[in-house]
Amino acid sequence: MASKVQILTRIMAYALGLLSVAAGIPKILQMPQELGFLNSIGLSGIAVSILGVVQLAGGIMLFWSQSRLVGALLAGLALLVSSVAIFSSGDSGFGLISLLPIVVSIIVIYVELKGARRTAT
């Protein structure tokens, strides 16, 4: 039976996965809001699409325990790039809120690494 920590981590991973999929698709589709926003930190249209693919892949990988660690790393990286863009636009209020999914990804990464160490020994 799964522990409370494992269940909570799984819920956080699923929520982060849904958020990453929802945030990655507009980047892949080159939505004007995403392009304008990420162009402001120097990302080209192609780079925005690549970021979207990374975010989408990370989000999908979060749904399976075998790939959850890599998914959390990819999603967290893409979310970090978006947060940098938010802060550079001067919107520090929304920038602080945008850090919350990054914190969730760090928690998922930590729990997954801790579980991997436990099974390796």
C-alpha cells in the first residue's frame, strides 16, 4: 500500500503534468501571447516551440512513475524559463505565483530521487 507521501507526490505530479501540458501546447502552436511574452527574453519562434515540446514531454512523462523524475526535471526547467520571462516583464506579483509550480517540481524531484536511492540500496 502506498504511503501518504507517495500519494501526495503522485497527486502533485499529476497536477504538474496537467499544468505543463496546458502550458506547452500554446508554445508549440505559436500562440501570439506566448510568442510576444517569450520573445521579450530573446527566444525566437523556434526556441519557443522547442520549449513547448520540452514542457509537453515533461508533462506527459509525469503521469508514469518510471519517467516521473525526468518529467519533473523537464517541466521544472520549462517553468523556470517562463518564470524568468514573467519577472523580466516587470510583473513581480505574477512572477512570484509562477514560482509555485517550480517548487512543486522540486518536491517531486526530491521525492523521486529519495525513492530511487532507497530502491538502489
